[in-house]
Amino acid sequence: MQQITLIKELRAVLDAQRAQGRRLAFVPTMGNLHAGHIRLVEDARQHGDVVVCSIFVNPLQFGRNEDLDSYPRTLDADMVQLRAARCDVLFTPTASEMYPQGLEAQTIVSVPGVSERHCGASRPGHFDGVATVVSKLFNMVQPQTALFGLKDYQQFQVISHMVADLCMPITLVGVATQREHTGLALSSRNGYLSAQEKVRAVALYQSLLQAGSSLQQGDSIAGVEAQAALQLAAAGFRLDYFSVCHAATLEPASPQDRALVILAAAWMGKTRLIDNLLVTLPLL
Ligand code: PAF
């Protein structure tokens, strides 16, 4: 695996690969890799001859009071895992390589609609930061395919809209959420949880499963959301949102909608966790 920190060098290496007709599959990450990321890297092999991964803790997508400084940086351990997963090229730029004019002077990519509710409302500017860094990385790597985890379902929709709106010639692949045996979705932020919090955090996925089966049984959306709020509070969560949405627009679902996603975010102590569940209801 070749580690590269400069954009110029990355372009030279990847241009040479493209010149030989090799297809590039790209997995952008912020590091602190877990089995969910490694699954993306392994799946990337099915989509490309050269697997490119990036690790960059993107300051533009963190709010003022968020965990940018404490976000876990574990490059050595990440590289061991990436080598084992047969990543070919690892791009690890510095913040000044990515944002040479500083964050204030950076052109911003902003995706209306799907970015506005849920995490977009709770974390102002977050999706602008994600869309901006992902579009920069796409321009640097120029992959045929890019893979993202569906745990960040709203992020995947934001990036999908960006790619369509800006006519980027890139196929996006969303990979199913990887979970612990308890059902807890793998996340770099799980490392912030105490052992006791981790046990209680399982309630997030359980509340999604419960809500999904209640919707299948014909319960009302409002009733299902209210029930989940009670269930999460009882487990010790402070709810941010628990929302049954149209799976493509992420607007609140109407009773006629059949393809749904339930999006949830909640605080367990000082840790904000997100998760989601896709639900397809039978035709009316
Ligand atoms: O999902 C992530 O890790 C990040 O939001 C991403 C897509 C790498 C952009 O910084």
C-alpha cells in the first residue's frame, strides 16, 4: 500500500493507473477504522482494479462545539487494517493541503433539500462540510466508483444528490450498516461510550426494529414515533430526532408512502449516536 500526502503526487500515481486502463474504486474516511470501514474497502475490490482510501478528519464538517479536537486519530492501526484489506493507495492529506486558503476562503458545495432536516438541522453547516470535502476528494481521485456506509443514510443521500446535480461521472455504492452482535451500529464514536452506556445504547437499534414492525402492522407514524421516544428515554437516551421519512426525499413520510426510512439520532451521555432502518410497506 502506497501512502501519499500531497495532491500532486496522488494525481501522478492515479493518472498512471488510469492510463493503463485501470478502474479506481474510492473509500473516503475520517480514519479510526472499524469493521464497517474495512467492509467498504473489501467491497471496493469488486468495483475497481485499484482501491484508493483517504483518511482526513475534515474540520469543515465539525461545528464549533463538536468533537474535532478529540476525534480519535489512529493512523498506525488504520494502516495495519488497510494493508490487510488490500488497499492499494492511502491518501492522508493535512488540513493545509486540503484547505490552503483556510476554511473561510473555501468554495462551499451546498446541497438543498435532503441536507436540511435531521442531522442538517441539528448540526448546521455539517453537510456543507461533507459535500465540499467529498467533491474535492472526488476531483483529486477521479474514481469510477465510491463507496459509503449506509449508517450515515442522510450523508449518502446528500452525496447522491450532489453527484447527480453536478454531473459527476461517479457511481455511488451504499454498503449496509455493520453491527455488533448486540445490534449496535459500528461507529468511531462508540469508543466514547462507557461499558455501561454501550449496553444501554443497544436500545437505539431495538427502537428502530420495534418501530419498523409496528409500521408493518399498520400503526400510525405519529404513534410509532411517540412510542420510540418513550423507549429511548427509558433506556437513558436524550432524543435528538426519531423520524419516519420518505426513503428518497427524507421528508416526513405520509401514510401513502411505501418506501420509508426511519432516521434516529440520540445522545447517550456525551455521545451522539445515529442509526436508521429502511422499511418497505406493502402496497395499499
Ligand atoms: O463519513 C465520513 O467518514 C465522512 O463524513 C466523509 C464522507 C469521509 C467526509 O469527510
